[in-house]
Amino acid sequence: MSRAKAICDRVWAVGGPGLSAPEDCCVYLVDANSELVQIDAGVGYSLERIEGNIRSIGFEPASVWHVVATHCHIDHIGGLASMKERYGSQVIAHELDRAGIEGENNELTAASMYGVEYRPVKVDVLLKGESERLRLGDLDIEFLHTPGHTPGSIAAVIETADGKVLFGQDIHGPFSPSWGSDLEEWRRSMKKLLALRADVLCEGHAGVYRGEKIARYIEACLKRFSG
């Protein structure tokens, strides 16, 4: 049976290839003391495995009070409906990806690429603008609008005993006009992430990078889509 992987102080990987369904994005769990915050929810096939991984580190899935939807693609949001039904978890997302998450425009979810029928959910905490800070549990979490992959893509940043942790999902793309990708916006977003000088990067599919490897990874992505 798969088990959660410790990333750094307060952070674990609880979903993704090798931990849950292979179609899942990397799903991360943050210990905010009085509550748990989950970064993304996977495609929806393997909620039980994600729940088991959470329990394997001594937590209960019912303590996941908030789930951050970093953007509106099915491999990140497919499990939201089950999380809300089972535990009443509140969804945090940016207003520019709301239409995909709430079911107004299913094409934005890319669900057809996975052969999945997406079950829409209401966004409970709607982020607006370039930056917003929320107090969840005992953590201040900064949410940065990082458009490019989708119009409402967001990154989350926390401070831990191991330094600054950046949840920068799907830095690598891909990009498609069908879900509103914009490479120029993405390049600006990547420069914003580079300026953070994070100590740990938790990426949406590429896994975890630390220290100088973070900048090298982002810069390699920028070079790949340089023109």
C-alpha cells in the first residue's frame, strides 16, 4: 500500500503517480495545526488511496477543511466533489478559473482528454487580483495569481521551519487555446515565481525541487517555450 511521502516541515505528498492514480496530479497536504490544507484533489479515481495516505501519517481526512484548486483541469479538481460530500471541505480557487470548476464551461477542465465526467462544485473562497493572503489554521498562506497555463492558475506560498515552500503547480505547461493558455502571461508568471527565491518547490507533476534546482527547473521551462 502506498504511503505519504514527507517533503519538509508541515508538508507531505499524498497523491500522484506511485501514491494514488497515475492520472492524478501531485497532491500535497499541509499541516496547519488546527486544520489540514490540501493542494489539489486529483482526477477523482482514487480518493480512498489519498485518504489512506493521509491516515498513514496520523491525520484524518475529515480534518482537510480547505482544498486549494490551483487551476481548473480535471487531474487537479476531479476529486473536489467527493471531498465536499464526505468532509465539507471548502474549495479555494481564483475567479478566472471559476467557470471551469463550477461547471459553466466544461471544456476548460480538459476532462475529455481523460475520459472523465467532471462533477462541478461551488468555489467557497474566490480569490481575486494578483495576490491574496489567507490565515488557515496557524499558517498565513499567500496565494499568487500565476496565469498562463490557465487564466486562473494560482501558486501558494508558506513559511516553514525548512524555509519558504512554493506550491507552483504545472509550471511546465502544457498550453492550449482550448483552455485559455497564454504564453506571454505564463512567462511573466514564471519570473514572478523566480523572484520568490523559494527553498522548496512542490510542482504539479514534476515533483519536488530544492535550493538552486528550483531556479534551474523554471529557467529550463522558460527556455523550452522561449519563442
